Amino acid sequence: MEKCYYCDTELEKDDVALCKKLLGKKIKQYFCREHLAEVLDTDVDTLTEKIEQFKEEGCTLFI
């Protein structure tokens, strides 16, 4: 199981998929939703909405 690079929290599969989708499939460092929001200068609610959007679009990272 992947952990957040900053806080060492175990990540849910959707958080790992979101990092790969937004940062690239070859990334080595993953982030929890809170820290990913900081890295991308956005908020957690927006990232949660993006997860749902990607799922609706059929993105295979979110299966």
C-alpha cells in the first residue's frame, strides 16, 4: 500500500489513482488528498469532484 510522501498516511486506491492521473503514471511519490491539494494549489473538494468525474468518464486508473 502506498503512503503519503509528506505525512506517511496510508492512501486509498482513489488517492493513488488521482496522483497518477494528475502527476503522471510514472511518479514515485504519492500524496494524500490534503497534501495533493497543497501541491496543486487547489482544495480537497475540487479533487474529490475530479475523482468522481474521472470515474464517470471511465478512466481505468479508478477501477
